[in-house]
Amino acid sequence: MIELQLGEPLLQAHADRTVYVQDEPALEIALPQIFDQPPLQALQRGKLPHVEALVARLQRQQQAEPHGALGLDYQLLVTEFQPLFAWTTACWDYLLSTEGCRFVPRQGEPRAGIRGDYRAVTYQDYSRIVHAIFRGCVFEFARQPAAPSLSQWLRQRLWPFIVEAYRRLEQPPDPRQRSLTPYSYLRCVPYQFLNDFHHALVHTTLLRLPELEQRTVDAYFLRFCTEAASADAVGCPLDALQGALRQALVKLLVRDRLVYCLLRQIERY
């Protein structure tokens, strides 16, 4: 039998079969890094005179052609406010560290080897959000004749609107479904378990439940619907759905604990 003692060089063997090992260094647990938001200083380059007049011209152009391209005038405006866009780029890490990751549905993407219906929001998505809000602020400013300057208007509104739009990504496109969570990249509708054995086990087990309980579990767990939307899908009052869901979970907890645990873990998604 080999005995282990601490305090000597690593794996120094002795004739008495005692092995001396070094004491392990203290485990350093890295805490999540919180980035500071850089200060918003210069918003524009100062090379484009009469910015407000340009915005008024863009507003008239949009009113004449609501679905037309904004053209060169708008590109000049974007170029003038490049310092502002550089600042929003520098705020990306700050936004992630304070608000957390968000997820959006996969649309038109190759699905080979991909299970979930959602993917993480990328910087490109964030950049599109920034430009859309900038454009909206520009035309909102054009409709406010008493507003002092576009620069001041953007300084007051752009970042709060960006944060609000980012937070709204918690809500799935389907209003019947529950809010998205940090695990929502795993979501797929109807829910597909990663393990084929678990998938078959859950579905065969659910078939042994009464029909109302089957439909309740399917709507609430496998399709991520809210309780109200699940009640509408099943076609029963909310209190009846809650009772059926409770009965189904109690039965599964007693008879099929693994299935119960597999269903409850879906709630984090």
C-alpha cells in the first residue's frame, strides 16, 4: 500500500514505499469580469456643417419615398457621427457583462449538426441594433421642431434605447412562449432531448398519462408556452391546466423520477 504525504518534491519515491508530493497551490476562482462603460465624449467629427438642415432634408425625402433608400445624405450623416459609433463599439463588452447574453432565432442558416432553434446574439446583431436605433432617433429628432441639436438628442437617448432594445430580446418572437434564458440556445420546438434514449423514454412515459395531462405537458414543457398560452392550446381554464400540470408532475415524480427531472430541466431553457 502506497501512503501519500505532503511537503517534499513531487513523486520522490523512497524505499519504504512512501511517496512525497507537493502541496497544491490554492485554487484561484476567476470571477466574471465587469467592464466599465467608456465615457461618451465627442459624438461627431465636426466636418459636416448644418447637420440639422441635412436631417430636415432626409425627413422630407423619407416622407416622399417611405420605402426608398436614404442615399448619400444619410451616409454623410453616419460618417459625421463616426465617433459616436466608435463609442458604441467600445460599449459592447460592457453591455454583455452587465446585461448578459441574449439569443435570437436561427433564420436561413445551415442546420447541420445544430439542434437548437436559437443562437447567441453576436456583435454584428448588436451593430444592426445600434444603426437601427440611430436611424430612428434621427427621424424622431426631425419631427421635434423644438429640439436643440441632433448631437444633444442622441447623447440623451441613444444608449437607453440600445439597452431597452437589447433587453427586449428576452421575449421570443412567439408571444405564446416563455421568456428566453441564458440556456435558450438549446431550445427547439417541439423540444428534442440530446439523448435519444431520454427522448424515447419521455414520450413513451407521457403516453401513459391521461390525455389532458399529456397535452398540458406537451404545451408547457415541450413547446415552451406560458401557462395562459398552454391553457388556450389545451382548451381549458387556467386553473384546470395548473391542476392537470400539477397532477402529471406528481405522478411522474413518484413513478418515473428521471422523466420528471428531464421535464423540469427544460424550464431553465
